[in-house]
Amino acid sequence: MDALTISLITLTAIMLVTTYLSYRQGNEKRDVGLMGVLTGLFGVGSLFAFIG
């Protein structure tokens, strides 16, 4: 794996934990939803970087 793939996987994991903690804390649903969408986009980017 190259540096880009490792960086994207790390960023995805951090965003996933942040989204979960934000949900547990009771933040606005639209904010948690936006963070979830961004986490999904980072996950898809990680997948493409891993495959390509």
C-alpha cells in the first residue's frame, strides 16, 4: 500500500469514530448525517485507492 491509501484509510477510521461520538453526544441530526456522508466518501476513496 502506498502513502495515499494509508492516509485515506486512517482518515476514514477517524471520521467514523468522530461521527459515532457525535451521534452519541446528541448533536444535530443533519450534522451527524453530513459527517456520515463524508465518512462514506472517504471510504469509497480509500477503496478506489486500494484497488487502483
